[in-house]
Amino acid sequence: MRKRKDSEASEQLCKAIVEGMQENKAKDIVVLDLRALSSAVCDFFVVCSGESSTQVDGIANTVARYTRKELKEKPWHIEGKSNSEWILLDYINVVGHIFYKDARSFYEIEELWADAIRTDIPNVI
């Protein structure tokens, strides 16, 4: 496992993930800052929705490409690519969650981490 990065690097990665999501018109982007929680598994969750499984897959590809280009970062682990209902991009300190809109409401990840500092990112028109 890679060495934990400092908070500033996590913030930069979080910002790049948001920008990658916006590039592919992801909806309802939410950043959950988990740094103050003792039970946190990482520094940030970045959550968004796509309108179709094709868009969910496209958002994941765009985020991975964008973070590699801008920060030379690649996901340590990717899950969910086979069905594109919920794709998880694990960058160790920041985790991107890309949901098909119906799956997002089922899992309610924002409610599971309700103690986190939440930032809603406006949808790109």
C-alpha cells in the first residue's frame, strides 16, 4: 500500500476528480470531507450520478484519464466496471463513487456518512 499523502494532496486530488466528473456532465456531485471522523477510511468521498450505465462508465473513464493527466495519479483499485451501476475509483485517500441514479438512492452513501462535512457541487449546464 502507498504511503499516506498529506491533506493538501488529497484536496488537489479531490478537486481533480470533481473536474473530471464535471467534464462528462455528472449530476449531483457531492464531496464528503471525512478527515475529522475517527472511523473514516479515507480523507474524501466524491459522489456523483449518471443518467445511464453508459454515462456512468464514461464518467469513470474521464475521471481516471483526467487525474492521470493533471496529477499523474491512477486509481489504486477500480470496482463495478462490469455492470456500471456503481463504479468505485479508489485513490487510497480519496474515493470516487459514480452511481447510476437509481442505485445511488438505494445505497444512500451520503446518509451513511452524514457526520462528514458535505459540499454540494452545482451541476454544469
